[in-house]
Amino acid sequence: MNTIFLLARRELAAYMSTSWGVMILAGALLINGLLFNVWALGDVAKFSSDVLEKFFEHSSGVVMITGVLLTMRLIAEERQQGTMTLLRTAPISPVQIVIGKFLGAFSFLALIIGLTAYMPLLVLVNGKVSWGHVGAGYLGLLALGSAAVAIGTLGSALAKNQLLAAVLGGVILVLFVLGWLGARTTEPPISDVMAYSAIWDRHFQPFMRGRINTESLVYYGSMTFAPLLLATRILQSRRLS
């Protein structure tokens, strides 16, 4: 466990001390703030619950994109710079590498999500805030972010460079996001499978509306575990080859 936490701390420190990490943090907060003012608040009077729902809706898109951008460097950068050999020959297992790097990226994403907390609080200026709604929404963002970071980690494990890692992670994520469109154009039971596999529509909407859905939490847990398992298998196969 100490090795995992050391790797996670190393990755988190890298995000916080490099221009790349600062740019992602600043960009995510800037885009989120603009969307909050233009889309969530707008120039038309709304109920506080509607403002919060819109906030979590657009924040979910920012979280997914940020998750992919954060992970593009996790493993692909090590391979691109030639430092992956050091990790392979060190007394560190592929499981520890994947989990440590995942935790580092997810911790930074959680920090970015936490820094948006002032936006829902602005609703208090002219309205009331349901803290249950806020808590459920942020729980959904963290669960969705966990799945996005895991998918990005898989893309980084597959790719030889950071650009390809971002493309692969983005493509995989988009396929899961668009699953709900496929569900609308197919017949059961295929439509049911595609609707359940969609990472956003069915599973995130309860959270943005202030409801905690245990089925969706299990789904996001699975969508975190499966990509990390695949990334581990990829590193193991390359270590043996």
C-alpha cells in the first residue's frame, strides 16, 4: 500500500507543480464558471433546483473531458520518455503502477471538482439550496470522474504517446456516452443493454436531480474496475514480452 500511495503522491505532485496540471485546473474552472453563468443561471428566473440541475449537467461534461486530459500522460508519457523501463524493472507490480497512477489523477480531478463548490453556493444569493441535492450531485460527479479517469488510464496504457492516449481515451469514453442514442434506435434486449452501458444518460441524471442511485454507483464502480483491470493486464503482458 505504501508503494501505491507514493506513486499517487508523485502523480499528484506532478500535476500541481507543472504548467500542464495548472492549465487543466484553470481551464476546467474557467469553462465551468462560464457555463454556470450562461447556462445554469442565465438571464431568466429559475427555481434553485433547476439551477443546480443545470450546473451538475454541464459539470459532468467538463469532468469527463478533464479526466481524459489528465490521464493522457499517466503511462504513455513514461513510455514516450523511456522511463517505463525503470518502472518495469523496479520491484513494483503492474497493479501497483496502475492503481497508484489512477489515484494520483483521480485525486487531482477531485480537487478540481471540489473547487467548483462556490458555484452552488451562489444560489444562496437569491434562493435556497438543498444540501441533499448538492451532496448527491457531487457524489455523482466523483463517481463519473472515477470512471472517466479509469477509461483514460486504459487509453494511456494502450498508447505509445500522449496524443494517441488522449484520442483512445476520448474515443472509448464517447462510445459509452453515446450508448443512449443507440438504445433509442434498437429493439430490446439490445436497447436495454446499450441503455445500461451508457455512462451518462441513465446513470448520471438521478444525481444531477438530487437523488442517489445505488444501481448507478455499482455501475460506476464497475466502469472504474474493468478499465483498470484491462490496463493492468496490458502492462503485465508487456512486462513479460
